[in-house]
Amino acid sequence: MRNNPWLVILYSMICCIGLLIALPNFLPQSMLDRFPSAMPKNRISLGLDLRGGSHLVLEVDEDDFVNGFLQMYSDELRSFLKKEGIGVFSMRQIQNKITLSFADSRFKENIADKVTLFLQGVNSKLNVDPKKNLLVTTTEKEISIVLSQNNIDQVISHAIEQSMEIIRQRIDQIGISESTIQRLGSHRILIQLPGEQDPSRLRQLLGTTAKMSFHKVLPNNSKKGFMFGVRFLRDSDGNQYLVEDKVEISGIHLNGATANFDPKTHKPVVDISFDEMGARRFFEVTRDNIGKPLAVVLDGRVLTAPVINQAIPSGKAQISGNFTIETAGILAAMLRAGSLPIKLNIVEERNVGADLGSDSIYKGTCAIVAGLVLIVLFMIVLYGKWGLVADFSIFLNVILTLALLSLLGATLTLPSIAGIVLGIGLAVDSNILVNERIREENRKNQSVFCSLDMGFSRAYSTIFDSNITALIATVVLFFFGGGAVRGFAITMGLSILISMFTAISIVRAMMIFIIRYKKMKSIDINPLSRFFLIPDCIAIQFMRARFWGVGISILFSICSICLLFTHGLNYGIDFKGGIQLGVLANRPVDLSVVRSNLESLQIGDISFQNFDGEKNFLVRLQYQPGDSVAQTRVLEMVKKKITEIVPLSTIQNTEIVGPKISRELIRKGIVGVIISAIAMLIYIWIRFKWYFALGAITTLILDITKTLGFFALFGIEFNLTAVAAVLTLIGYSVNDKVVVYDRMRKNMKLYTTSISFRDLIDKSINETLGRSVYTSMAAFISVLPMAVWGGSVIGSFAIPMAFGIVVAASSSIFIAAPILLFIYDWRAKNARI
């Protein structure tokens, strides 16, 4: 047997190119700058949890949009009907409909056509379909104009595109670099700002529409206060102004805004200037209203309402108020970028401090290095010199994974690191399956190359099936996970695919080369010590304990379900919603003192949790009544109070998740688990038989209930990362069972009638016991460093994952196999009847 030289060249090229692409991630920027321009220089960017920064999700306020849009239609219609000389008895706006009532019904029929044509012209100016988006209907005395959902969606889509550009301009003007602004679905915008540590500045910059307008102010005791066309507005100090709805000058006519200081008061102000049309209108308004106040309104709040002393022909003005240097600069930046065409609410906000990011990088690096070292040592102990070949393939797996992540422009987060480390463990699985199968073939006294060839060919189907089940869970996780969890799915998915290439192709080529180079006559794949070798002639009758195994498993699952009802899961902010702060103190903190002080703020339920020692703790608050401004106000109050109670403490991270987001995440998590289980059922049904699939799914349900019970018993936070652990365990649990199932399937073909099905199951388990134990140990070893050094974020993934691996390994032997035997015996009994 020889290696195909062309394949060797191809494999070598893939490895060398992968190494070149991954290399920039390990070199300082100064060295990269000296590289030739043809050399790849793309690096994997670090996520916010590793470098610190802010993450916000903005959502369109559809109700506000519909009201504003209908108000615009009403204003246009009112002007049109007045121009046409048509008298309207009343005009009502209800939900997404405008109803016109006429005093004289004779006008109705010809008016309906005129109204339709007019509104189609208005739609054309708004870049929406002029014909399909408004429904005009008539009754005996009324005309109804209904705004269709298609119209709403079309205008919102256009407005979001405009908003993204305006947000980008605002961010650029205050000097934040490397920002990420992208659309999420149809109604949301995701914004990530690495290194930005001031959430309040971001909320003011991004959560403000910045719609400015100038209005006449009436005396508060004016009779017009009881008429239409006027409203009361307040300023930042709570002072009330009665202003006319009519916009005298719109903010769209601004062409400049700069933060400055008033030369008389030396207080921060914002100097503005108008374009030609705005300057002309500003002159007219100031000329005709000398001695009267003019309100400057921003997003429904009065900034200032100065009295006009004289006509101003220059087209320049000054806005004063309770500004600081920073808030004046932010307002100027927003006015220069323009107002958002649609109101956006902050529905999710997360902020990670730079210190926490550095700590996460350190912990993530420790987890990867420790995982690699343990796996390398494990493979050497288990397979001696052939373990080094497997270790080289694992090294290649990591390099090629990093190379693909660099090419994809992926972002590395803590969950992504978890995906890489777990991918290492799954890559080892393939190598163990190959080595164990070669060892088995070698016992048949075949030639060295025959043993090698048969080992790889017979391990291939097991490797394929086991990895496909893991990939199914990964794909489901990608589509139903969010944010950083998707990063985990991508890295683990890539690692699984690459491991199939390295374990089957690279390892095979290397083993052939070594055998030919050393002219070996046999392959001795043995551990360094016989202590680590499971005997070949082992013959344990596992099915004798089938009733005990299934009974104990059901008992533990029932206890776990009881724990879920009594203790419940410790839901994280992803699922509960609300406000969360991570605090690092300089000394151990008495949380009861913190609680009593925070309860004095009267902000609802407060919960605390220590993590990573007594100096670190989480503060969780319920979502406050009101909009994002109310959440921000409470968050700032709590931060201020904590710094008073615990001096020299650091707020490491803050998170605000609205109830709508948390409900969506719960729904996605449940749907993801269900779809993953169904996908596994279908795949095993197709690849094996229906009773194999039924046995695997029944066992999977028992495994998952015990894992959830583990969460409840130890109070481990159940968040998106925990859902990733559950979905990964679904894939891993089925993966582990496929190894045994594959041997059962082959033995069923070999021993059709010579042995009973019970003996066949025992024989299959004994034959695969070594690889089952070794693969489980490898996966456990890979997640162990993450459980120890991963911190709170990875801990909610790694700790239950380690528990789940132990459960899955035992259930493959003591639960899945007995259930399979029960189903088989039941079928045989019914067949005899």
C-alpha cells in the first residue's frame, strides 16, 4: 500500500495554506506590518466578552410608527380637502385606520376616488408602492382609509436602512472605531462597540430619535389649552409649556451644529445654523413673534423656550439648557447626523468592562492550553507513539479551524473558545475509533497494511454517523441560538468537519508513511502501561443488570423532575429579563448589607449571587415599568448605591434584557431542543431501524431530565450558554450511542440466528467498551479545564457538560441497550402471538 502522491501534495498544500492563514493570529501587529502584501493578514477579531465594550439591540416602535404615519396622512388629507373646498364633519384615527365623516353624503363617491389618487401620490414620495398599500372603503356616510401591513413593513424596512446609516454617522462623529452595525430580522438593529465603556452615553446617542422642531409657546392659562392643535410638553426640570402642534421650523433644515460655550455665562451650548429655506423661515418666525417665546423641542421634550427679542436674518441660533460638555457634544453630533426616521427602543443592552475582558482572555487561554495538554498526554498514554500521530492531527484541527474562522471574518468569544476546546475532544473521538478498530483488526493476524486498511474502512461508518449526529445539534444551535451561542455553533461545527478530514485522511497518510519508512511488519497500538488497557477478552453480561440500570435511571429522572418543580431552574437574565450587574469588590462582601441598602430604593425584587469567589457577585433586578429610559435611570441609581456601599468596587458588566427578548429566547430554546431531538430520531431511524431510534430518544429524554435536575440541584445559572450545553449534550449522547449501535448492526448481519439478541447486545457492548470509555474520557478531559478555569460564563456550559458526558456514557450501556432489548423482546412476543 502506497500513498497517492497527488493526495499527499493536496493534503500538504491544505495544511500549509491553513497555517499561513492562521499565523497572523499568533504574531504581533508590528511583525505583520513587515510581511509582504501578498501574505494573509486577517485576524480573528475578539468579541465584546474578551475585549470589553457594549452591545445593544434596538427595535422599531411599530405602534409609534403607525400613529405617526397616520398623523402624517391626516395632516396631508386635511390640507388636501381644505384646498378642494370639501367640508369634513369629523376625522378619526383608530389603530391603523383613518375614518372621514362628511356632513353631505353627496360628496362621498367622487371624493373617494380623489382621496385614493391623492394618497397614492403621497406614497410615491415615501418610496412605497403607490397602489397596493392603502385600502380605501366607503359606507353610507364615511370613507375609511386602512394602512395595510404591507405598507407598514415596507416603510419600516426603508426607515431601518436610513436609521443604520444615521447611527453609523453618529458613532463615527464621536470617534468610536471598529463598530458593528447590522440588521436583525425585520424590525431590529444590532450594534456592537468594542472598547466603549459608557453605557449612558451610548443610550443617549443611539436611543434618541433627535427629531428637532420649533414651536410657538402659548400662556399656560390660554383658552387654546382646551382646543385641538396644542399640547403640554415639559423640559428636563419638569417645567410645563403649552405649545402648538404646528411645526414652525423643522430640524430637517439644519445644516450645522457644534458644541460651544456661551461667551456670557460660560456654560455649554449648541450653536446651530439653517439651510437657505430654514434661514428664511427662521427670519419670518422671529420677525412675526417678537416678544413671544419659541420652544426648541427635541423628541417631545422642550430643550429651551427663549423669548424672541428681535428678528434674526442670519439663519443662526443658539440652544442653551442644562448641558454638560459631553451632552452638548452628543446633541451636536446627533443633529449633524440627522434625526432617525423612526423611533427605536433599546430592548437589549450588555456592557463588559475592559478588566473583565482581559480576565476572560486569560481564562480562555488557560482552558485551551490545558485542554490541549491533557488531550496530548492522554493520547500518548493510551496509544504510545501512535498517539503522537493523533496529537499532530489534533494540532492541525485547531490550526485549520482558526484559519477558517479568519477567512470567515468570525469573532472569537468565550463560547467560541468552548466550541474549539470541545471540538478538540470530538476530534479525539475519531482518532480513538480508528486506533481501536486497527487494534482489533491487528488481532486477526492480518498483514500490516490489511489491518490498517480494514481498520479505517470499518471505522468510517461509525465516525460518519457519530459526527453527523453532533453536526445536527450544531446546526440547530446555530439557527435557534443567538449572538455568542452562534459563535459556539460555528467553531464546533467547523471543528467537527475538519476532524473528519484530519482523522481519516491526514492520519491515514501519516501512518502509511511511517509503516513504509520503518518497514514495519505489524502495528502495535498499545498504551504505555497495560494498566490503561481494557482486556480484549472481556465478557461482562451487562444485560443481567438491565432492570437495575433502567430502574435507577428512571428514579433519578423522577427526582430531577421533582427538583425542577420544587427548586426550579436558576434562570439567567436571558430568560427572565430585567437588569443585571456584575460587581468586583476589593474585599469579601456581606450581601445582606448590600441587599438592605438596595431595597431602600424601592425598585422591586432584588436577587444576589456570588461567583468566582466571595469578592465577585451579581445583582439582578426585575424589569422596571416604563421604557428604556426608566431601565437606565434605575441602573444608574443602583450603580451609584453600590459604589457607596462597597467603596473601590468595580462594575464589571451590565445587562438589560426586555421581556419581549426574553420570551423570544425561551421560545427559541424550547423549539431548538425539540427540533434537535426530532432530527436525531429521524436520522437514526433512517440509518438504523425504528426501534434503535426509539431506544436512543427514550434514553436521551432520561439523560436530559437528569442534566436539568443537576442545574436545579446546584443552582447553576440557566441561560443561553446552558441551552447550548443541553443541545450539545443531545448531539453527544446520541453520538455515544451510535458507536454501540453501529457494532450491533454489524453483528446482526454476522450472527443472524446463531446467538440470542440479548447475547448479541452484550457482545457488541464488550467489543466497543474500550472505545466508548476512551472517547468519553477524552470528551470529559477536554471540558474539565473549562469547568475549572472557565469562569462564570463558560462554567454554565462546561460544568453541566462534564456531568452530561458521564451520564451519556453510562446510559449507552445501562439504559439504551436494555431499552433496545425490551423493544426487541416485545416485538418478538407480539410476532409469535
